[in-house]
Amino acid sequence: MDCFKKVLKVIAIVLAIAGVVAGAYFLIKKISDKKKAEADNEENYVSCSCCEA
């Protein structure tokens, strides 16, 4: 029974670490998507007369 508790603790630790990594991934993805959306705004583009042939 003591070995079973140790196995459960190891599994719980691995799941907790995986949860933290997944949370960090989604947070970084959300922030980078927001920055990308702001960068793609049409107001940030400068027209070039050389390309308007």
C-alpha cells in the first residue's frame, strides 16, 4: 500500500507540472495572438507609390 501511495504522488506531480506547462502555453499563445492582431492592423501599413502601377 505504501508503494501505491508513492506512485499516486508521482502521478499527481507529473499531472500538476503538465497543467502548469499547458497553462503557460495557452497564456503565451493568447498574448502573442493579441500582439499579432495589433500588428496586422491596416493603420500600421504605409502605402508605397512605386508598387501602385
